[in-house]
Amino acid sequence: MNTASQNRLNRVHPELARRVTLLIQALANKGYTIEVVQGLRTFAEQDELFKQGRSKPGQIVTRARGGQSNHNYGLAVDLCPFVNGKPQWNDNPGFIRIGVEAARLGLEWGGSWKKFIDKPHVQMPGPTVAQCLGYYNHGGLDKVWAKVPPIV
Ligand SMILES: [Zn+2]
């Protein structure tokens, strides 16, 4: 794991960070390098990302506006296979390996979603984004994190 990945993990829910570290180590033991390319995103950063492919150039990469993504609450990360320090966005088997490890660790993988397949995305199970927003408005990120049940 590189420094940028570690820095991103330092800002998400500690249990998510712990599980993602285990995921990355498990795949490293098999010879695969996985990095964390996205972690916590502020509401403003989420709104900017939402514009991509709509009012700004590029491909649509999210359905969520500020406050509507698990990333806004430090409950999601995006992972990507890396080779020689470069992200391998088309490495389909690599993303499937991430999905298998995520499931094994009790995490949800966006690659298994039906409506908006999001292969890099891995998140904590638990409160919906609507619930998160309610908690957030009454105590910030700490309140959200306190509501996330431990994974067994
Ligand atoms: Zn994501």
C-alpha cells in the first residue's frame, strides 16, 4: 500500500480502514497490488464530482450529490488494482478479486450492484445514506460513525 492509500484510510471509519487493510494484505500475499484511490469526500467535493458528465466534461461516475454518498461519511473507499505504480481500470479479474475479498470481510462491493455497477467501490454495511445525513446534521461525522454497527 502506498502513502496516499494509507492517508486515505486514516480519514475513513476505523473499522472500514481495518477491513480494507486486511483486504489489501490478502491480495498482496497473492501477488496483487491494490491501492485506495478514493476515501472520504466532502459534500462540496461530491457536488463537483456529480457535475462530471453533466455540466462538466467527462464520464458520469456517480449518481450521488453532496450528502448522498457513503463516501461523504467516511464509510466507503474506491480500490483499484495497480501495476508498476499505475491504476489498471480495465483489470476486470482484478476488480472481481477485490469483490470476493470484500464479501469475505463483511463489506459491500459496488461491482455486485444491479443498477449502477461500481467496481472500485467498497463500503461498510449499515445505515442508509438518508440515515447518515440525519445523524450528520445532529452531531457530524462522529455521530454517524457511532451508529455504524460492528461487523461480525
Ligand atoms: Zn465509491
